[in-house]
Amino acid sequence: MKKALITLIFICTLVISSVPAYAAIERENREWQDETIYSIMVDRFFDANTKNDIDVNTQDPLAYNGGDFQGVMDKLDYLKDMGFTAIRLTSIFDNTDGGYHGYWVNDFYKTDEHFGSLKTFKKLVQEAHKRDMKVIIDFVTNNVSPEHPWVKDSSKRNWFNEYREISDLNNQDEIKNGWVNGLPDLNQDNPEVKEYILDAAKWWINETDIDGYSLPEVNYVPESFWSEFSREIKKEKENFFLLGITAANSTVDLDTYKSAGIDSITDYQYSGNLRNVFAATNQSFSPLNDNKVQKPEMQPLFFDNEMTTRFTRDIVKNKHFPGARWKTALTYIYSTPGIPVVFYGSEIALNGGEIPDNRQPMNFRTEKELIDYITKLGELRNQLPSLTRGSMEMLYEKDGMAVYKRVYQDETAIIAINNTSESQNVTLNNDQIEGGKELRGLLKGDLVRSKDDRYDLIIDRDEAEVYVLAKKSGINLPLIGSLIVVYVLFAIFIIKIRKRRVR
């Protein structure tokens, strides 16, 4: 009986392994272009430790609301399950009173007491790494709080640029030397300032084992500083990531900062194009074809962040259902060259206007439909190398209906997005995709077989599908044979058990 049981288990394993896989196995040597980032404003995410609730007022959008490191730690599995492979935290450094957002830095070597201790933050990083998730934190280099001890220290007067407000955001001299919102502007050309910032940045890497920095208002700091910063910082840890966050209303030459060693730079113009295309139906995808940056696979793709109104606000203004628009929008950034950066609350279509309305507390007690959809997208992005490393070719595009191809090695993915108000039918020919095969839908389960070397795709409105090209499936004789063997062995197993009971 024991031998029969072992044989049965072996055959079952054989049968399971004979089922065709629809996706590549999880990749080794993951690169940053393979990541999917969830962006968190710590104070507004989740309050798990009420002992940190100092001066907390959840009714005041300009006060601390209670989110902390423990709250992020407690939700790591929630994020991991949705397919996110990295988290980005807004500034966690000690801030002056009211600096819930983290941008009024008072001490570069301390965590904000409202968020938790350095020990707790280290544990957060460790727990993320246990889940194979990377951690990026904001590192503010442009300014400090008006109450920072340096401001009152006469010996450090030359640590700051002379006071002047910025009146023209397109004037490079003004934005690199002016005081943003009255915040003391650091003089990065001063060797002492430069050394201090570099030492602090290195300290956080070596002390906490973080994986990257996001750099707020990166274009307000001279490129020469970034060249040295990136060169020195990347010596501290292999594959350390630098994400430049440009000021929202600035016109920036992105390639200039990439040449200075910044790996990835936010492009608000492209983000605006994304918002315009997906906030309503029947919008042409053509504005999205103008992304001419170096290494587009490293470009952060986002709809909103802590400095913008919520994308949901655009959708509501257009009188559309947020869930439908978010689904097609996320499908696009998850399946085109670039790194998706999803702002907390997008998975529940959180709404919000200008700052601070866009920074409302996260709500974990909501319906799960959009969360389930993001989870499936994340699964596919993590399993299909073609979605993160493949070439990109638009096969069809018209008024909100798009079909494009991603190819990596022997894997071909076809993505169809119907962001129109009607069902759409698109035919792909032998010049666009190899004939005689079939397209297996992994998002919705659609199956399209080649007929006369053509593929007829029928996509309902507000829907999308991610196909992989595969050989035509037919009667799987080996699988059927294996199943017969299993049934026979199982019958023998049951007969032997009954005979033993009779004895």
C-alpha cells in the first residue's frame, strides 16, 4: 500500500508538471526596470503604533495623521500580494513641527519621532528584504527647515544661498539658487555642505541597508553636485538606485540628469499625457508615442504623486467611473517600457485635489475589485520578461483602442487595451505576428487562434487583455494518458485498502 501511495504521488506530480506554463518563471538577477514601486507618504498610510501619535489630528489635513514605520511593516504582505516589488517612502528624517510630509528637515541623522525609531525602520527594511522587496527613501538635498540649527549658526551663513524667492520656474539660475516656499536653500557648491550631505547619505545606506534614494526637487540642485553624489553613493552598495523627483511645474532636460548619474527621472509632461489619454474614453494614444528619453525602460511611469492632484479627480471631472479608467490606465504602464510607480491609495481610486487634499489617509476597508485587478497585473509583470525587457512595437492605434507587441528572446506578448466607449475588433496579420499559432489571454482568459494567418481580437469596452503567443493547443494525449494512469493507480490503491480492512 505504501508503494502504491508513493507511486500515486509521483504520477500526480508528473501530471501537474505536464500542464503547459503560460508564463516565464520568476527571473533571477532582477534589474530596476523589472520592479514595480508602491509610493507611500508614511504619515498618511497606516497608524499601527499609537505611542507615536504626538500632536496627531486626523481631522486636520495639515497636521500629523499618525502613520508610522510599523504601519508600513504591517502592510508589507498586502503590498507583496498585489505584486509590488519595491516601496518608496517620502522623507523619514526628523522634521520641525508640522512637517508631516518630511520636507522640513531638522536633522539628517534622526528619524521623525512621529514615525518611529531608527531601530524600527531598520526592522522595516529587513522585513521588506525577507519578502524580496526593495526600499527607497526620499533624501532631501535642496533645503532644510527654517528652524534647523544651521540657520541660526552665523558660522554656517555660507552654507546657504542668499535669500530670494523663485518667480520663474523655467529660469535655471533662480530654481537652483532660490528659496522654495521660504525654505533655506542649501549651497551645494560649498565643499562643507557637499561633504555633509554625502556623509549622511552614505551613513543611511550602511546603517539601514536601503536600496535607493528618491531625490525631491532634483532639478533645483546643480547637475555638478549630482555627478559627484551619484558617483560616491553608488560605491556604497551594488545596484543602488537613484530616482530623481523633479518639481511638478518645471521644464527639465531629463537626459542631463541621467548623464549626471541619476538612474530614473520623473517626467511630468509625459505623466500629464497619460492622464489626458486615460481619464476619459476615445482618446488617441499618439501623445504617448513622444517619449524620446534615453533608456525608456528606466523611466518612472506614474499618474500622480504627493505633489499633484489625484488622477481619480480627473476621471470624476470627466464623469467616468474611476475603476474602469484606472484598470486600462494601469494596464498600460504595467506593460510598456518603464517602471510603474503607484501612489498609495490608487488601488482604491482615492480621490483628492490640490495639496493637502491629495494626501488623504489610506482606507483599507474598501471593495477589492481594483485591488484584485492590480494583483493580476502585478503577477503578469513579474512573470513575463517581455513586459519589462522586451522591444516595443505599436501594431494598431485608433481613438482609444491600442494593440502593441513586446518581444524578449523567444517570448512574445500582445497587449490589447480598449479605452473606448464601444467593443472593438482588431485583426492582426502575418506581417505583424507569426501565423499558425494562438494567442492565450492571461488577464481575462481569452483565446485567439490563427485563421488563415490572421488573429481576430475582440475586446469589450473598458477591457484589456495580455496575450502570449504559443503553439496551437489541441488534444493533449500525454496529459490524458497520464490522467488515465492516475485513475488506474488510484483504483488499485482503494482496492488494496478495502482488502486490508477485510482481513
